[in-house]
Amino acid sequence: MLDSSHTSQSGAELGEEERWDHTTRMFSQLLVVYREYVFNQDSDRLLTINEAARLLNISRQSFEDWMLDPSLPRIVVGRSGTQLRIPKRGLLEYVRIRSERWFENR
């Protein structure tokens, strides 16, 4: 939920710096809500490597480097057994754990 505690004054009553601070604060709150929506929708979906990289805003090559870690969840699909899919829920959990242990991944 967005914080409206700083909206008691009209825009005309706020100084330029206060308006900027207010706008920045509101934008930050909207960004948090948007990220929660994006990361939580379709959480059971299987992602291609390109989709997983795009979701995390990293290059495909960076994501392929991540795939060298056997703890990154993946599923082999297709008759040839060469196509990989990444469970979105598992990927987000992997990122959460990796971000908590960032000092180990240096």
C-alpha cells in the first residue's frame, strides 16, 4: 500500500525540494509494488534461459555462468533431453538465497 502520509499539503504549498522528495518517495513505493507483482505472477511458470535472464535483467551469458552452479533449479524437457527450463519460483528462491549469501559468491 502506498504511503499517503505526506500528501496533506497541496503541491502549491510544497517547496521544490519537498515536491521532489515526495515524488521520489511515491515512485519508490510504486516500484516496490510493481516488482512484487511482476515477481509473484505466474510463479509456477517454466522459463527459457532467455526469459530467466531477462527477468533478472542480466545477459544470457551471465545466466549461463550461473547455470554452472548445480544448486540453480532446472528441468530438462523435450525428447532430445537438451532443452532446459527454469522454474520461476525456484529461480526466485535461488536469487533470494544467493543475495543473502552474496559474500560467498565473490
